[in-house]
Amino acid sequence: MGSARTYYSTLYQQNKVAIVGGGLAGLISAILLQKKGWAVTLFEKKQFPFHRVCGEYISNETLPFLNRNGLFPQDLNPENIDTFQLTSLNGRSAELSLDLGGFGISRYSFDNFLYKKAIAAGVIVHCNTTVESIEYRDDDFILKTSGGDHNSRLVIGAYGKRSRLDHTFNREFINRRSPYVGIKYHIQIDHRPGLIALHNFKDGYCGISNVEDGKTNLCYLTHRDNMKKYGNIRDMEEAVLWKNPFLRSIFRKAVFVFDKPEVINEISFETKKPVEHHVIMAGDAAGMITPLCGNGMAMAIHSAKIVSEWGDKFMKKEITRDKMERGYAEEWAAEFSTRLWTGRQVQRLFGGEGASNLAVNLARYVKPVAGFLVEKTHGRVF
Ligand SMILES: Cc1cc2nc3c(=O)[nH]c(=O)nc-3n(C[C@H](O)[C@H](O)[C@H](O)COP(=O)(O)OP(=O)(O)OC[C@H]3O[C@@H](n4cnc5c(N)ncnc54)[C@H](O)[C@@H]3O)c2cc1C
């Protein structure tokens, strides 16, 4: 009897996967791995549903994958987006039609939809639970969490752009300060259906596009010096963002749905390693693309697909841990490195007056160049 119990508990132990973070990368890899028969536990430090700083435009490169896996949120009425508008500080504007396009949906609704899908698939989700450290010992992991210790055979780090865990791994980027601040609102305004607009201002840019239920997302990236200079968000917006006449008009007409905006600091676009201390990183934890490319969520979804394929092979004992780690890192680099690099270069075109005028002129008069940049910062349909 004792040996049967030991046998089954060893078997269960061998089936355990832990996922840290309940964003798109974490929730989707949890669903995929649970459906493949593994015992998945996901830890999320917040409670669903909740708002996140994000432009909430998802590239259509994700559509076949989401549809194949029953993860496209059709019933939530996402907005179809097919046109891109770029404006400069001096009020010039250019439009491009987006070959592939995308859809607009709030993270509040989409992440909550995926959370429910994960629960329905059988994933054990611990909300309000922070993972404080992850230790690899004797080919097994021990996770210390705010709700107690947990062990598992495979750990996926899907904890986003920045976490205390990055300090425990002593990752290089975490010790360098980053000047970027992200701010998001939901507003009500008559924003043209199907349009995603990117409005430049000094040292930043602001995206505007519709999400579900007649709401519009207004999300911008600014420099902390802008914040420091004006002391508070409202005064900074009036002094800096409103210099772009498009933004002035939008801010004046909009009805703001939130009492106060969602804000995040220290957004870093530096390179990271996709595997760290044997933890397989997915989504922003593996590398974050600049938001102006509108591709971070597609990358998080795509990396969840890749990580769950390599993780499944390892869990089935078809490959060693070493082979999984090397194989995942190579596939991750082949799929995402060029996109991240191009995103960093394109980011330099924004923020300064001359550079943003140049970007608008490029989009206006040299459409193939603008189309080329959109293509280089996006992936293929998967
Ligand atoms: C200003 C801005 C605008 C953007 N706009 C767009 C856009 O329009 N389109 C687009 O495609 N991308 C956009 N992005 C990028 C996009 O938001 C991210 O790429 C995407 O959210 C990454 O998903 P993720 O699952 O990796 O991480 P996240 O969605 O950040 O999820 C990580 C989760 O981990 C949890 N967590 C962290 N640490 C711990 C811990 N120790 N224990 C437990 N849980 C933990 C967090 O609470 C969080 O829920 C934007 C980003 C910014 C900053």
C-alpha cells in the first residue's frame, strides 16, 4: 500500500508544471500544457479581472492560433482594426492601411476570459499569490510563494516586463534604470471604427483605438523627465501631449471612464535571456518589444505556443532538460530577435520634432518604407 502511494505521488510529481504570472503568456501556456495532460499550477499576484497598462491592439497574426484553440474572444465583440494613422508634433498626419490588421479588446476582459478558460481546462490558479523565489535543486524546482512552498518539474516564467524575481536571478537589465513611463485610460469619444492612431509628442507617443462595448483605449509612453518637470500627470498632459493638436482635441472631448489612470514605471526594452536558471521565460519576461510596434501581445501568445511545445516534449521525456532549454532559446531567438531589434531602432524615430515629422513623411510619401517597417516589427501568421 505504502509503495503504491509512493508510486502515485512520484508520478504526480513528475507531471507538475508551475507557471508564474497570469498575463497572456502565462494563461495561454497553462491552458495548452494542461490540455496536453500535465498538472499545471499558475500563480498570479493579482485577482482577475483587473486593468493593465496596454494599448489593447492585438495583431491578427494570432488569429489562426486563437481560433484553432478556442481562445478567440468572439463573444466579447472585439473591434476589427485595419487602418493606421500617424501624426507628428506639428499636427501633420499620414494613414496606411494595415495588410494584416488586428483587433481591439481590453485586457480586463480578454485576460479574464482566458482565466476562465484555464479554470475550465483544469489549471489550478492561485490568485493574490506572489512567487518570491524559484530554486532549482536536484532536477526539481521549489517555488517560495506568499501562499507557501510549491514544487514542480518544469517552471515557466511568464511574469511580465519586470518583477522582483528578476533581482533573484540577478538579470542584467534589472540593475539599469529605464526612463519610460506607461499611462492608460479608457475613454468615451467618437473614434473612427477600424482606426489605430499613433500621436507623437515630445519624448513619447500615444496610441488610440477602440476596444469592446463602445470604449476607446488611450495609452501613452512618456519619459520620466516629462513627469518630473510638471509634477503630476494632468499638468504634464496639458503642457506636453496637448502640443500635438490631435491630442489636444481628443483630451478636451473625451469622457474619462477611470477615476485615475493606470500607470507603470521603469519599462525596459533591453535584451534578456529566454532561459534563466533553468526557468523557461515567455512573453515580456523573455524580452519586451517597444509598444509602438503593437506586437507585444502577439509575441506573448506566440511564445506561449512555443514554450508549451518544448515543455510538452520535455515532460514526456522525449528530450532532456538541456535539449529543451537550448531548443527553446534557439527557436525564440529565430522568431523574435530581429523584431525586437527593429522595434528599438524604430523607437528612435519618435519623440523628437524633426524625427517625428520625418516618420510622418515616410508614412505619407514612401509607403513601401513604412509598410516594410510594419512588416519587420510583426511576425508571420501562426
Ligand atoms: C504602454 C504600453 C502599451 C502597449 N500596447 C500594446 C499594444 O497595443 N499591443 C500589443 O500587442 N502589446 C502592447 N504592449 C505590450 C504588452 O502589454 C505586453 O507585451 C504583454 O502584456 C506581455 O504579456 P505577458 O503575459 O508577458 O505579461 P503581462 O501581461 O505583464 O503579465 C505578467 C503577469 O505576471 C504577474 N506577476 C509578476 N510577477 C509575479 C510574481 N512574482 N508572482 C506572481 N505573479 C507575478 C503580473 O501581475 C502580471 O499579471 C504595450 C505595453 C506598454 C507598456
